[in-house]
Amino acid sequence: MDKMNPRMTIEKALQMILPEPQQNGPGGIVFDLCFPADFPAFSGHFPDEKILPAVVQVMSIKMMMEKVTRATLCVRAVSKARFKNPVLPDQTLRISCIPVHQDETVLVSVKITDMGTIEKSRFELACTTTNHSKRPINQRL
């Protein structure tokens, strides 16, 4: 991967590193993600001890669900959030998501681990579509 420009937006940097989602059983999605040391979000949170901000973890799930649903989503709520262990530069994460659709809303249960061993975080995300496709969200998942 090319070196990231420090002035690059976090959203643009996420687009560069987000992989294609993989199905994990009925209705589940799993993907591995590594935030490189030069990822822009690391520069401002704790400059002397780089830790990925929780909001970037949430943003990455929202963007992955946009890939899955092929719709632009707006985060409406984050609940049951537990950010247990810091996400450090160059750690490969295993992210497991279980999306459930209700009309134009996507509810996602998320678990992030250090490749399946140490739990980093867990939360639920509620998103709504901001653009309406001809197909309902449940037919896009």
C-alpha cells in the first residue's frame, strides 16, 4: 500500500484500507482490517502513544455496511459500547458483524478482536439510509 498522506481525510484513508466483506455463516459478515502506523487518525488522539479513536472503529463499520448494502448510511445510534483494549498501529483486527435490517434501518452487532483472541471492542450500531435504492435494504444484504 502507498504511504498515506498525513493530510488525507480519515474517510479517504479508510476507503483505501477497507477490504471486501466475507460472509460468515447465515447473515454474518467478517473481515480483517489493519490500520497502518501512518493512518491519519493516529496522529491526533494520543500523539505519544498512538491509539485508534473509538469513533474511527464505528466509522469503519458504517463504511463496511455501506459496501454490503450498496447504500449511503447515516449513523443514528451507538449502543452497548465496550471499548476494552486499545487498537494500536499495525495490529490486524478480526471484525465480526451481524447486520439485521428493518425497512430502511440497519442494526449491526459488532465484535472486534485481535485476530480472534483478545477482544478490543463490542458495540451495536443503528444506521438509516440516506439514499433510497429501488431495492429494499433486506434484498441488498
